[in-house]
Amino acid sequence: MSQGLATKLRVGTQKSHSAAESTDFIKCFLKGVVNKTAYSRLVGNLYFVYKAIEAEFEVHKNDPILSKLYYRELWREKSLELDMLFYFGSNWREAVKPTPACEKYLARIREISATDPVLLVAHAYTRYMGDLSGGQILKKIAKESMGLADGDGTAFYEFDDIRNHGEFKKNYRAALDTLPVDEATAQRIVDEANASFHMNMAMFRELEGNWLLALTKFGWNSLVTKIKGEPKTTSVRRESNAAS
């Protein structure tokens, strides 16, 4: 390929990445307005998404392409199980089900695994690279906004087997660039990555009702803060963009 797959994915998903950051859900999050009920619902959806991605990678772990991105240290299913226990209690497996948007996401993952597994590369890239980048910013916001103790409700963001996130991302992108795919396949992977962003946005939109109320409250509190002359909350949008 004239351009590495890692670069193709970064450049080719820029608009989708910006669109995802512009959803009301993420705008609220970046402002430090975290509704615990809505956040726990997001955790529930993410559990099902990661469980599906990782199960399908396990199926194809000997595939000549997918085997190059088979990094179990990235797997989030077990970490999310800890968060599910924290938010929903011991009967979380019976109590929590995927939302309609999540169900569509899961169906797509299973479909491509059965018919065109190389496209799983797109979902792995979209999820894990985000987790190692902006996800670390969201962890800090979630802890501070919900008053969580270390390790409570944010196990999802903890990569205990990865000491240096920056170095790992560098190696992951290098692995992407060595995948034996032609230009047409690379473009299909980029297209699927954009679809993945939009499936995530659909899950965000399901949660926006509660978060819009929170954003309204944030706007009022910001006005009160300005009148009182108290310090403003630091924005993390620029840092989040830089991290990814």
C-alpha cells in the first residue's frame, strides 16, 4: 500500500471521530457532567460489545491477518465484569441486557466474523486505540465527577498488563502496517471503522435524554459560578483530542 493502514485509519476516520465527540453524551462527559445511571448503562453496552469482539478474535486467532492483532492484554471483558458487579450488583448477568443500538452493533460484529473476518480489524482499532488514548482522560473525569474511589467502577480503563500505553500504541500501529492486505481491503477496513464509530454514536444517542438534563444543570451551575467569581472547571476536550 502507498500509505500504511494505521495512517489510513487515522485519516479516514477523522470526521467520524469528530462527530462522535460532538454528540451531547460526549460533550457532557468532557465537561465533567456524568450521570451515574446513564454511565452504568453505557458500561453495560460496552460489556456486550467487547465480549463479542473478543470472542470473535478468539475464533480467528490463527487467521494470517487477525493473528497479528491478537493481543490478549487488550481484552476488556473481564475488567468490564468488575464494573458490572460494581454498578448492578451480583445479579448483573440476569439484570442487564443490550440496548437496541447495542444489539445492532453485536449483530454486525457476528456478521462480519462469519462472512468477512478481516473487517474485525476495524472494530479492534476503533475500540482499543481509543481506550488507550482518550479513554484515559474519561477515566479521570468519571472518577472525579462520580466521586469514585480508585478501582471502583473504572476497571474498564485499567490495562494492568500494559506498562507504557504510548509504546504499545506505537507497536500496534506498526502491526497494522504489516497486515497483508491490498488497497481495496484496506479501504473496506476504513469504511468499517467509520461504521463502528456510527454504531457507537447510536448507543450514545440512546443515553442522551438523561445527559441533556445534566448538561442543562451544568449550564445553570456555570452561570452561578461565574456570578460568584468561582474558578471554572478545566476543559479536557483539547487534551482528549491530542491523546488520540
